[in-house]
Amino acid sequence: MPIFFLVAFSPEFLVEGLAQIFRSSVWTLVYRELKAQETLAPAEATLEEA
């Protein structure tokens, strides 16, 4: 029985692990992009006014 569970649920655990890695990576990239826009926005506004 333990072998059955190992074989039956291993693909599900693998896919769920990959999905968690993907979500974490996407969130990190979005957060970094938002932080970059936040720091660049005032500099762009001063250039347009000049």
C-alpha cells in the first residue's frame, strides 16, 4: 500500500511543487518591478517638467 501511494501521488507532488516555484518567482518579479517603478517615477516626472 505505501508503494501505491508513492507511485500514485508523486506526479501530483511534483506538479504542485513546480507550481509553487512558479508562483513564488512571478511574485518576486512583480514585486521587483513595482519597486523599480516606484523609485523611477519621480525621476521621470522631473525630466518631463524641465
